[in-house]
Amino acid sequence: ILSNIADKSREHRKLLLAEDIIRICLSLAKFKFQPEQPFIKAQSLRLLSICCKDAKARLFMKRIGAIPIIAKIMLQNRTDTNIICASTLCFNQLFQSKRCQKVLLAQNILQQIVSVLPQDFSKLSPELV
């Protein structure tokens, strides 16, 4: 019984930690930094994509409305390839959940993103291409 309780509490701590990380990363990604510091947004989005590997974390992100927030960040920073790649990683992980797929498709988020992305990324940042 004690080992079962310990296992459940360990899983609960992991989930709480993931939820806190998700909240912090979303706050960092939404925060208005100086224009020369977009890497902070990209790093926070990359950390979000790592958290999205867990099914419970994906459901938490869906529940708090993180999907439209990530899409908005991507649309606002569509000239920065780092943020585009980090957001794409998030959407790739989120798309593994059927519930998140429904949100992405129902709100036409993917269509909005594809319609505004540049056709040629080599003009954005030649050092990354």
C-alpha cells in the first residue's frame, strides 16, 4: 500500500512540475521582450514541445487554451525561423493527441499558419538555411 501511494505521489509531482513548466513557458513566450531577444521565446517554445510529449501535459495545454496562444505567437513572429521551428515542434507534439487535433482543425489554426508563412525561408535568415 505504501509503495502504491509513493508511486502515485511521484506521478502527481511530475504532473505538477510539467504544469508549472507549461505555465512558465507560456508566460515567457507571451512576454514582450526586446526585439533582439527572440531566442527566449524560441527556447520557451522548445521547452513546451518537450513537455508536450506527455499525454497529460498535452491535455493540460488544451484545457488552459495554450494551442491558440502558440499559434498567435507563431503568427506574430512569422519572420523569425527560430520561433517558426519551435512552434512547429509544439504543434507536431500536440497533433499526436486526438483532442488537440480536433482543436487545431476546428479553429482553422493550421490553415491560418500555412497561409501566412513565407514561401522561401532563405530570405529570412541565410545563416540557418
